[in-house]
Amino acid sequence: MAKDDWRRTGQEAYLMEAELQYIDEYVPHSGACEHENCCFCSEKISADEDDLNSGYCTIDGEERTWICSYCFDDFQDEFRWKVQEV
């Protein structure tokens, strides 16, 4: 991906070589929020049929960072993500 891609906002600082897991059916992680947004393109990820229902998220810590499948495909080689089997 080009270094001037509009979706880049410094994710290298916290997502380089991150461990992710693929979630094929979104379920809220906490009761406070019923959706997440991709940290690259801000696409909404939720259980709602009008939104994306799956994606990749970080597995370390309480705060999860989400990446939609489209952005995952675009950035996976550069960021060298490791996807854990669930």
C-alpha cells in the first residue's frame, strides 16, 4: 500500500506485527458498545445485517482494535500480522 493512502493515520505505531484473530460473526465485546469501526477505513462492524459482520481484531488487552477484511487484505503483508486460530 502507498505510504500516502488516506487510511493511514499512524497505525504502524501499534499494529506492526500484531497478533490478530478472525471473528466471523461479530458479538459485542462489552455491553457499552454494540459496534466497532475498522481502525483504517472506519467501516462499521456489528451484528446488524446492514454492516460488516466479521473482521480481524487484536487479542491482547481489554481494548480491541478492529480491522475489516478489506483493509486486512490491503495491509497484511506490510504489517506482518500473525493470525491466531481460535
